[in-house]
Amino acid sequence: MNLQTIILGNTLIDYGYALVALVFFVVVFKTFQFVVLKKLQKMAEKTKTDIDDTLINIVKSLKPQFYYFFAFYLATYSISVSDLFKNITEGILLVLVVYQVITALQILIDYMIEKRIDITDDAKTDDAMLNVGKITKIILWIFGFLLILSNFGINVTSLMAGLGIGGIAIAFALQNILTDLFSSFAIYFDKPFKVGDFIKIGNDAGTVEKIGIKTTRLRTPQGEELVVSNQELTSARIQNFKQMLERRGLFSVGVTYDTSAEKLKEIPIMIKKIIESIEGVRFDRAHFKDFGESSLNFEIVYYLYSSDYAEFMNAQQEINLKIVERFEKEGIEMAYPTQTIFLKK
């Protein structure tokens, strides 16, 4: 048989080139998967996180059938094929691509749900998270199926409209629940606070005891449990005191008006020495601030190398006691509200 013999619009040489291209693309794709997988495995050995394990699972999920058919599809570009054959191969490739993409997304969804379950001890919350994962996967397959139908030339507009109306109705019915659910995801991934942190939201404050799928529970300093919706937490301004590297202290001291100018000049120096003598405290400034109604006022600022409030109050108490002792020793009188009345005959 002559190599120039034409079969179905192509010569035998053309089919030979296509076969070489098929083998070449299969080798390239398999090598690419092997190299990427090997690099990810090396990276996984050096890291403590498990996200790299998830990426490895995604790469492993790429089936040989996908590589073989994709290589076959690319190889057909070197020969002439009918429009029917081309449409069939493109349709099959689309199905395989949609399948692989949804499979990868499912692996990511399972990873996120497992991480969320690991930080909760509530069985109801865990069940809710698993149900959310199942619903999300079903939605992915539905949209993937509609995408395939649409590319096959089937009109899915009416079906999409029906799903849209049903989705809107469900969204309205579950609006608050879904908002809190997505807020819990935002809290988990953004991590504005975690269990054990002391936070303040508006006028309320407390230690985070549990981050749930709908609400977060705080233990207030008074001892009661405060339940706050996750939606409120993600839309409010939060102060996280646990993340403080140091705590700033600001207070004032007032002395009487009969204190001499010489003593007034010495007071900032005295206070500086007192604060510097206390361990874990950094002096910032001390100034004669203003003339009060019945006192000469000094403003003092210092920093405590800790975010613990009890340690802060212990330091403030020690500073106050040492100031009182030093003022007594120097004969400096603390001011207190006084009023002088002059009677005119």
C-alpha cells in the first residue's frame, strides 16, 4: 500500500504524524503530572500544613483517561476530520474537563469542612457543616450538567429560570442562616479572633469560648455567657486585646497650688524614676499638663510589656503606691476638690 494512499481524507503519512503526536502528548502529560506530584510531595515533607496534601490529591485525581483523550483530541488537529467527529470529540472532552474540575472542587470543599470540624466540638455544628458540603457538591454537579447540556446545543434557559426562581425562594427563606454560615467561613479563614481571645464588640466584651456555625459565644468578665451572631461579628468593629503586644497606661496626678515651682520641676523626674524601677514597664512621658480648678495636673504615660489586664492593674497599683510614698517623703501634698468662700460684710 502506498503511503500517499488517501483514507477518509488523509494519507497514511498524516495518520502516522497523528500517531506520533498522540504518543508525544501522552508522554508530556504523564511526565508533567509526575513532576508536579514529585515536587508537591517534596514540599509536603518540609511543611507542617496539610494544604499541600490536598493539592497532591487534586493532581492524583487527574485520571489517565483524561490524559489519553486530551492527547487524542490534540493529535486530531494534524489530520482532517468531519464536523460530526469534531463535535463528538469536543463534547467528550468537555464532559471530562467538567468532571475533573468538579472533582478538584469537591476535594477542596472536603478539606475546608474537615478543617472547620477540627476546631469545633459540637456534633450539631459538624453535621450542619457536612450537610452544607453535600448541598454545595450537588449544586456543582447541577451547574456542570447544565453547562454540558448548553454546549450540546440544548436550550436550558427555561430550566435555569426555574432553578433561579427556586433559588431565590430558598435564598429568602434561608437568608439569615446563610449569612451567618458564610460569616462563620469568613471568621475561620480571616481569623480576626480565635478561642481564648478577649474581644470587645461595641459596649460588650468577653473571652471567646466557642465559634459556631451560626453564633459565637463569649464569657463576659461578669461571668455570664454572651451569644453573638456571626453576621454581627463580621460587620462590626472588633477590638482583640489578646493580640496586643503591650498595653498603654495613661493617668493623671494633681498637686495643690501651694506646691513650689522647684518641686513642680522635680515631679516629672520623680515619676520617671518610679516607673523605670518597675519590672516589665517602659516609661514614655510625664508632663505638667494644666491648671485645674483646685489642682496642678500632671499627665503620665507608660507601657506594660504584656496584654494581660491583671498585670496591668498590678503595675498601676505599684506606681500609685510609690508615688504616694515619694510625695509624702518630699512633702508634696496631693490635691483634692476644695472650695474657698469669701464673705463680704
